[in-house]
Amino acid sequence: MPGVRRLPLGSHWAGVAVLTLAIGACAGHEGRTKEVRSALDAGNPRAALKLLNEELDVTSEKQLPENTGGDNAILLLDRAMVLQQLQIYKLSSRDLEVSDKQIEMLDFSRNTADDIGKYLFSDDVGPYKAPPYEKLMINTMNMVNYLVQGDLQGARVEARRLAVMQKYLKDNDPDNALTAPGSYLAGFAFEKSGQYDEALRYYDEALAYGQYQSLSEPVRRLSARSGYSTARLRKLIGVPDGQAMPAAPPAASPQAEPAELLVIVSFGRVPAKIARRIPIGLALTYASGALSPGDQNRAAYLGAQGLVTWVNFPELGRPRGTYDTPWFRLDGKQLRLEGIVAVDREAARAWDDSKGTVVASAITRMIARVAVGEGVRQAAGEGLAGALLSLGTQATLTATDTPDTRSWSTLPARMAFARVMLPPGTRTVQLGARGARTEKKVTLKPGGFAVVNLTVLE
Amino acid sequence: MSSMGRWSALSLVFGLTLGTVGCGPKAVRGEEVEGLDDQAMSTGLDRRDLQKLLQENMKALQSAPVLKRWEGEQLPAVAVLPLRNETTEHVESALDALISDIETTLVNAGHVRVISMEQQPKLISEIRQQYAGAFDPSQIATWGKQIGARYIVTGKVFTSDERQDGERRVQYFMFIQVLEVETGQILFQHKSAVTKAII
């Protein structure tokens, strides 16, 4: 039999197939986190946490995995958000900080072997490159953790880290410098630290994203104590250019100085990336403009020959909870929450921007696979064994082509804030979203502040 | 290319890709691996950075006029308060480690009597709360009086942090101050700097 006679050569391919399958044995990120998302959808964050611990190969959320880099960095981001939902803020902070460093290292990494792997196998062979909105949300969500704990120093560190990333994005990718929630919270952290100029600068950045009415009172209050002013800040509080800022009201006695309550509700989930197979014709349409004319022609030729009919690529799923309306009660009285950001829309926009390139990459891989298969057929001879080896090689390579579904899929879809100035004393705060609720008793000291958070990732 | 050669080349490509999967990590001691303590692991502050920052400042203190003043005062009481973190990194614990280093340097120099803050857990907690919130520098004198110190050694660390394509540079500036509790006057101030980067 030809196959038997060619055994020495075939043994190379057996090795190749084993190596290839070894790489392809890992399920895509979507597969790894599907049960986690299902547990969250079922309103069971404890189960989601347990699953993430298993996936990270640790027995408790108190532990960090042996390797915090690679795709574990994304799993740590996921675990951080589940911990935030469970109000375990210290551990959530730790996971976000570790991931922040790792995501940065992955962002800077360049590796030829990764590039070859991406070219032949799959996009998710290479290091994860987080889109801009995810990078900015790491520091934003960690500010939530620190503020809830009343740790302004920690919040300020996150605010400064956010500012570094925002500056970088403004210089390099201004359309994706999502600033609203992070800048809003950074402003709050600096305001409560008594650094009013910095606070106004951050509030001004937040106002570039949306006309937040909940900032009117703080901006008016701070403008009376700071020389910092911009056209946006003036517009918000209705002070025309050239007119003096309102004077600060007479100070209350130290014991009666009002305190401030900030509530944060993060709810729903951004759309996860899911693996899809799309017809080659549709793929070519998506990739038009991102594919070289040569590759476009080769792909069209292979499609016409019937050699290739489908292309594997990741698609954005549907967001969760975007139609929900969160609520806030203070001492039993319903108060208004202001929508701050729709993270799900930012995720969709970022995906739309990169979709063409991702599909083009999938098509290029498909062409490479057919070329490898053809090489095997020629090397193995024109007989049946050559054809079978060629088909087997292509099938193996196709099986290993797991679309890159990596993303921070436990980010909340929406964030809403409310701020209230109150006389010192103990208050009852109730927050609800997506059928979940939390109730906290907070004691506001004169001139102090409290932050109450509800994160619901259903 | 011969068919054998082509297969070998392809095998090499697969091998290269698999090469991204490395060996597992293992625990080692600093003295077992030459230069382990010299290698920067991140843009945070490590022992070598802290020693450099501190040594420069303490060297400057040894030749500062305040030292002459201390020599004429028969071992005045000095307390070392935590350094404030105004950086882009969560280096609070690294800065806390410096308190003992500063105390050791002062004790060994023999000019002052050092009041250990470890005996003042309540005050340390209050100071940390102040640092976390709206910091009021006039509080330093109050704390000094509370613990019976005539002088306070404290400081703060700032960063200038920039990022470009594929690179990030963090420049740390550490200021060490000596304050007179009675007047709040700054009697000594010095700055040292280190740079960390990912390039």
C-alpha cells in the first residue's frame, strides 16, 4: 500500500498532526467562560466565581493563579467583576491590578512565533490585545472598588493610571478614548481629597462625553473654590464667559457641614464574542478594504472551485440587560439615577472598527491552509493516500482555527450614578437592578462622603 | 525544495509555534540566581529602587544644617511618619517598608532619639486615614505633639508617567522632609529620583 511504503514521510505528518492538535486542544475563550456567563444569567455569582477559580486552577478567590499572564489575565478581569458583584472589593481590586499590569505587558509584546501561529492556526494563538474601552474600564472599575471602601488614595492612583492611558489614546486613537465614567469617578476622588482644580479638570473631561446634570451642583460648588474654568463647566452651571463664578456659600458649622452620598449601579453585561462560521462570499464582503487584492482573488478562486465554503471568525453576541431600569431609594424615598455610559455600545463600536481586519485575517489563514494541504498532496504523490493526507491536514488545521473570542465579557453593559448632599447622620440606601437589590446603612460624617455600589452582571 | 525538505520546514514552523508554550516556573532564592535582584520585574518600586531613593536622601540629610542643630540639642525626639503615595502605582507597602529603613539610619547615626511609630497603632491608623482622604499638612504638627516628638521626618513620592507605542516610562521623585513640630517649619527637604520603564 502506498501509505505503508511512505510511512517514514508520513511519520513527519503524524508528528505535525499531534503538535497541531496539541495547540487546538484548548477550547476558545468563549467555550471556557460560557458556563460562567450562564451562572451569572441565572443570578448565581457564587457559582460563576467557583467556575472561574476552577478555570484559573486555584481553590479559592484568595489565590492568584501560578501564571497571571496570557489568557489568565482576562479570566482575572472576569473574576474581579464577579467579586465586585459579591461586594468582595479588596480581592476585586487585587485581581484588577494584577490584570492591568498583565494586559499592559501583553499589549507591548511582539513575538514572531505568535505571528506565525496566528497566520497558520488561529488569531487566539497570539497574545490578547485589549481594545481601548477595556483598558480604560480596568481603572474605572477599580476606582469603584476603592471608593466604596472609602480609600481615596487608592482611587487617586487608579485615576492617575487612567489619565496616562487616556492621554495615550487621545494622542493615538482619539475616537476610542472613552472617558465618561472614569473621569467622573476620578473627579469625585480628587474632589473629596480637597484637590479641586484636578477634580474640575476630570469633571470637564466627563462632560465632553455627556451633559451630566448630577455634576451641576459639584461643579458650581467647586468653581467657587477654584480658579479652574472651561467653557463646558461654565455652560453646565449657566455662567456666561466673562461673568464671575458664584461665590462660595457661607460655611456651615463644622458639625453641621453637609456630607455627600454617591451611588453607583453597574448592570447588565457587554456582548460576549462568539465563534461563528460564515459563507466565504459574506466574509469577503466584510473584509473588503482590509484584504490585499491578491488574497481577495485567491479566496474568490478557492470559493468558486468549491474548495472553501466557510470561514471561522468571531462575532459579537447580544448584550444583556440594556433595557433594564435601575432604581435608587434613600430612606424609602425614590430618587433619580443618571445614565453615565453604555459600555455595550462602546464594545459594539470597537468591534465594528476591527471586524474587517479580523475577517481578513481568517481568510488569509484559510488560504494558507489550502496551500499547506496542496503541499502535502504534492509531497505525498498523486494517489489516494496523497489526497487523504492533504484533506486530513486541512481538516486538522481547520479544527485548530478557533476564532479569537477573547474579551472582557463580564463588564457591565450600563453604569448609572446619583449624588446627593445630605446633613450628617445615618441613612438607609437601597439599590436595585435586574431583579437584584442591596440595602446599606451608611453613616455620613460632617463634611464626609460615602459611596454605595451595586453591580449586577445578569 | 525536496518534499522531505518542505516537510522539515513545515515541522519547524509548527515547532516554533509550539515553542510559545514554555516550561513551568520554579521557586528560587535571590542568591541562587545571579543578578535576580537587579532585574526589573515591573514599573513598580523594588528593593533596589527604594534603597537608591532612600540612600540619596539620607546622604543629603547627613550633610544638612539640621544635623548641626540636632547635635546641639542632646538627642531630640524624632518620629518618622509614613510617606504619601502620589504616584500611578500602588506602592504603599513598599513605602511603608522605608519607614523602618529611615528609623534605622537615624538611630545608627546617633544624633537623635527615634520614637517608634509601631508603638502608636491608633495614630498610624489616623495618619493613614488622613493620607487616604483630604490631607491637611498642618495635621503633622498635631501628630508630632501627640507622640512627644520635636521633629518629624516624612515625605511623599510623585511620578511622571508616560506611555507611547510599545513603551511606558515611570519617573519617580521622592521628597524627604524634616519638620519642626513646634513651628511646622521645613528644616530639610531633598529630592531623589529613579526611572522604571517597559521598553
